[in-house]
Amino acid sequence: EVQLVESGGALVQPGGSLRLSCAASGFTFSGYAMSWVRQAPGKGLEWVSAISGSGASTYYADSVKGRFTISRDKSQSTVFLQMLSLRVEDTATYYCAKGTTNWSRYYVDFWGQGTLVTVSS
Amino acid sequence: DIQMTQSPSALSASVGDRVTITCRASQSISTWLAWYQQKPGKAPKLLIYEASSLDSGVPSRFSGSGSGTEFTLTISSLQPDDFATYYCQQYNSYSTFGQGTKLEIK
């Protein structure tokens, strides 16, 4: 059974940093792209970042480019999202999402339960 | 970047109604489109991929169609469990979600 368990969400001040983790199990971790998708309170879904199965390719939405870094650790079957220079508008539930291919043209077939990041002074 | 526009943004309907939600892409995405259902406080759930393929376990009252830039999600006979928010997602070039359609009980 596929499981994605996020952790690391917290209340942080503007300008602060946070690292989210997503522990994956139930599938061959290095075979699939992984993504982070966020949802601000009462708003829609936003594709934030993605990383290929090998870790060689990454993608960032313009809204987070230069501030967020996605990475993955094959030995831990874990994907990370390092978030720097956090802004109030980064406040959201962050979902870890498993892709259906290694990198090219994939949709999400499994989602984590989400972890809440609140940026506020 | 490819923009996705859903319509309507909100929809009121009754149990048993046939409902259609539309999603338009700003450029052709062939059939690289998925639909998700989301209920309050929960993660999205995959319904349809490649525009018209039903994910395993999804009731047959859900169907998807379209190609290029225009797509539809149809629920043939609404059930109480179907009242939720629906999102389309293009995955032709990275990924973009539509803004969502909230389906409410009339």
C-alpha cells in the first residue's frame, strides 16, 4: 500500500525558513517523480515543485523560485522541501504527491495528508 | 506557462442531476489532463487521467472527454457523496491546476 507521510509544518515568522519532509513507502521510490502541491486556506491547488525519480531534474513555480529547494533521499525514501525567506503568502497546507512516471508527463495518483505551514508575525 | 480555466466556479445541483464541468487550456495539451475530487479537509482524489480514463475504483457515473484545449467532466447522476470541489490538471508541460469548481447541493 502506498503511503506518503508529510511532516515539518509549523508556525514561522516572515523571512524564516522551514524544511518539509515526506516519507514514502509501498512503491519503488526512485522510479517515480514526486511533487509538492500547496493549498492556501479556502483557495485552490498550486503546483509548487517537482523532482524526477533520479533527482536529476527539478521544477519550481515562479512564486517560489529561488526560495524553495526540492530534494530526495533514496536511502530514506524521503522527499524534502527546503523553504527559505518565507512570506505570508506561503501560508498553506502542503501536500506531498506521487507521480505516475519518472518525470515526463505525469499526473498524481497518491497524495499525502498534508502539513500546514503558517507564516505570520 | 499553460493556464487552465474551469467553468463554472460554483454549481448548485440536486441528487440525480446530470452535471458537466468544463476546463479549457491556454494551448493544446493533447489529452494530458486529469480530474480530481477534493472534500473539505482532505487531500484531492484522482478521478480521471488522460482526459477520459477512469481511475480504478471510481464510479462509472463519472466520465471525461475532450482533447486539445477543451475538456469536460460529467457526472451522469449526482449522488450525495459527489458534492465536493473538482479540479482539472494539465500535465503536458510540467503541471497546472484549474481554479476549481465547487459543487453544492441545491
